[in-house]
Amino acid sequence: MSRGLQLALLLIVAAVLVLAPLGLQRYGIYILTLWLVTAVAALGVNLIVGYAGQETLAQAAFLGIGAYTTALLTQAGLPFGLAFLAAGAASFVVGLLIGFPALRVQKHYLAFVTLAFSVFVWLVIRNEEWLTGGVMGIRDIERPTIAGLKLRPAAFFYWFVLAISAVLTFVMWWLVRSPWGRAFTALRENPIRAESIGVDVRSYKLLAFAIGSAYGGFAGALYAPLVEFIDPAPFALGPSLLFLLMVVVGGSGSFLGPFIGAAVAVLLPEWLRFAESYYLLIYALLVIVMMAFCPTGIVGLAKRMLALRRRPAARASAGDTKPLALEEAKP
Amino acid sequence: MADFLQLVIAGLATGAIYALAAIGFTLLWQTSQTINFAQGEFVMLPAFFALVAMKMLDLPFSLAALVAIAVAMLVLGVIFKTVIVDPLIRQGVLPLVISTIAVGLLLKDGTKEFYSAEAQPFPTMLPDTLVDVLGVKISLAQLGVLGVALATILALQWFLAGTRTGRQMQATAQNPTVARILGVPVERMVLYTFLINAGLAAIASLLVSPIYLAKFSNGETLGLTAFVAAIVGGFNQVRGAIVGGLLVGVIDNLAAAYVSSSYRQALPLALLVLIILFRPQGLLGRREERAV
């Protein structure tokens, strides 16, 4: 795709996103905002999984850290901006703390440590009633006010979240394109070779995990005022697993993947209303089928189909999109 | 002191169950590079097979238990291998890991939707009466659990070390390429590993369900405990998983009694971080070499 076409496409998408609330009901705007919040958290997971080649099973826990930090700080009278930054910073620091031991050892240990951490965070939120309200949660979380303008109406708050998401998306885009970000790809493709040419593998992975987790914290900071009431349920292990699954379904390691995965994760329960509680079963089956036939996710599938249409003669080479999983080097 | 011993024995009983789950997990990882994130659900599910056999087919518990083990070996062994693992391992490690997570979700929500969301009472093999052993009161049911679990582990150890097939399985786990050259039917050995894992999970399920009740969400804690037991013991060998399981069971019971029962489930995190910081290869593990 040429640069001009890409820019035009970006402008069209931006215009659609900005104008969308004008044609939507309150609930539609809510779903759209939820999609943005989910996508921000998924961007973080994508940095960890798609670029640094690690597995995190705790993104919902970081969302929880961000959401509770924001709720508690704003209710203590601090402005939203500060609470938002504190949410990201808290998740970043916690990410460093649990990532540091986990990344010292072999691959997959981060998955186990984040799994245990997920359970731990959920316990803290549920048990420390003096701080978090336990299962009763925290209610009446206020939406922020900018220059005297209250962002109470759904559309106003949507535009606010859209602006922040756009900034966070741009930062991530810049990050993965910078020399620093390119080192990630090197260490995903072959960690040992990356190490031998001078990439400090462990600190790169650690930073990737901490930044990815900070995105979870930022998403949590936006989630709390969106739903206005938080309790432990959305930050448990189950939702953390769903974050990982949605990024892989969208296409991990591709920049658009998290947005598409988040859309599927937010919209699927809406579309499958008729199937009620069976939607998780359908989703899980979908994931397995996807992984078996197209592990590069929906983005990979789309690319493959575009390539097929463009050059039917080169059909044979269509399947050679880079597999994103690392084959573990066998000793 | 008597209290303490009682807690230790109860801990050994649950620990032996964790060890069964951890051994299966380790064997699968070593032999087929399958990191089974659904292991907890594998331990949750067979109890429901037994419940179905008892309720629908009116079988007595002993027969239902055998049916549960057989069905588990078919579904969680053969079908899991041929339908999930075989097609996915070709796509790489991450897609397979993701798929086992999805399988876990599938089993968990499937049990909730098609059986029940409520915790189900589950029969014990031995009555829960207390017997007096040298002044320490021990529940007969716990002794039964300990006995069955240890017998299973011993039988497995004998099979792996004492029979030709068992040694071929070990060879496959350590180096499939060389094993194949030496004439070991690697494919069949991998299948056996899946069968053994399913069998161990089923026995663990039948033993643990009377203690925690049979519930669809049990897999979360059981799985996490099995992973931690395997990591604490050291991944390279079955002995590690046994020691890890027993240790986790005992510490878990003591911590719940003497420290805090509301943070009992936080124990895996603490153990994991400690072991990674001070002995990353596990208590009995060997350091693994890496190759480019």
C-alpha cells in the first residue's frame, strides 16, 4: 500500500471514529468506548506477546491496579490527570517487580508467575475491604472534568477516551518502529542470536513487559470512570486469559491486531446474545480453529487473502507470512 | 504437636494429589513440548465423568471410577492429542499454548453449562472416621488418599524405570531424535505419555473431589498448584514433581492453619518467586543448556 493511500485510509478511520457517536444510542457509544479501553490494554499485551515473545496472563490484574488506583485517588480529591499517570506508573513498577524474577529463568516462566500474580491481585482486591470495598466494590466513580466541562455525557467521555487512546496508540506505534522497538523483533525471532549481537535480552523483555503492563494500568484508569462502579470480577484470572486470547485472535505481532481482537472480544458477546452463556464456548472453539489454520490471526488471514487476490500466480508463496511463534531451540 | 502432625498428614494427602497432576504436566512438557495450561481442568473434569456414570448409568462408585478413568484417557488423552496437539504443534509453541488455554476455558464453561454451576458432593473411597495412630488422630479417608496416590506414583516409577516401554518413554523425553535413530517408536511413546497424563489426572480428580467438592471452577487452583509443584521440584524429572507436590501440599496446609486462610491461594506466587530467586532449576532439577 502506498504512503498516500495509507494516510488517506487513516484519515477516513479517524473521521469515522470521531463522528461515530453522532449516529449512535447511549449504549452504542458505551460499547464503542469499551472497545477503545479494551484495545489500549490489548496494545500492551501485543507488545509483550507479539513483539517480546512472552506470555502474560495478568493483563486484567493490571487493569484492576489501574482502575482501583484511579478510583481511590480521584475520590480522595486528586485530579483525573494525576490519577491516570499514577495508574500507569503503578502498573509499570509492579510489572518490573514481578517481571524481574520471572524473566531470569527460561521461557514460559513469565506465564506461570503472571498466572499466580493474577490470583494474588484478585485476592487482595477481594480481601482488603478497608481499601477496595471487597466484593461490594467502589461506586460513584466520577468522570473527569476538563476546563470546567463535565464529561458526564456518554459522547463527551467517548471523545475524551478516543483522544487518550490515539495518543497511547501513537506512542506504541513510535515505540515499535524505533531502533529500540526493532530490537524486540530481533529477540523474538532468535533470542540467543540477539543476545550475541549485543541486545541485552533480559532488560528488553523486562521493559516490554513493564510497558505492556503500564498500558493495562492506563486502560484501567479509563475503565473505572467508564463503568463508574468497580468490583473484583472483571480483574480476575478469566478476563486476563481473554486478553491474551483476543490479541492472538486479532493477530499478535501486527500493529492492527489488538484493535481487531478487542473488537471481536467486545462485540462477540453482543452478537451472540441469543446464545447467552454459550458464547465463551463458541469463542474458545473459534480460538482453537483459528490457531490450527491461521496462527497469525485475523490480520494474517486478511493479508493472506489480499495476497491471493493480488497475485494469483504466486499462490504458493502466500502462506509464507512469518510465523510469530518462536520455536524453542531444542538442546 | 499432635495438631501439627495432623496438619502435615493432611497436607501430604493433598500434596500427593498435586504431585499426580504435576507429574503428568511434567511428562507432557518433557516428551511432547506441550505446556498444558488446561491441566487444572483435566483434574477437574473426570470427577464429573464419574458423577454422570453414577447418576445416568446407576453404576456403583467403584465401577464409575473405572469408567471415569477410561473416558478421561480417551477424551483427555487420545482426543486431546489427535484433535488439539497434533495439528497445533506444527504451528509452533505459542499457538499450542494459546489453544490449551482455550481448551481449559472450553472444559470449564462446558462443565458449568452442561452439568452444573454448583459444587457437587463426591463420595470418598474410605469413610471419614478418625483412627488413632500413636496419639495422633488421622482421618481414614486421608490415609486412603495418601495410599492410593503413593501407590500410583510407585507404579508409575516402576513402569518408567523398570520396563522396556518405560525406558523408551524416558529416551523419547530426553532426546526424540536419537531415540528414533535407536529404533524407539517415538510416536507411540508420545501417545503413551498423553494416556498416562490423562490417567493420572483422572485419579487425582477422584481423590481430590471428595475434599474440595466437584466444581467446574476447581481447575484454576488445581492447575496453578500443579504448575508450581512442578516448578518447585524441578522440571527435568518425575521425582521433582513428587517432592514439589508433597511440599506444596504441606506448606499450603500449615500456612492456612498458622498464617492466614484468606491468603491461602497467594501461596503459589510466594513459592514461585522464592524458588526462581534462589533455585531457578527447582529443588531436584538440573540446569538446562541452551543451543542456538
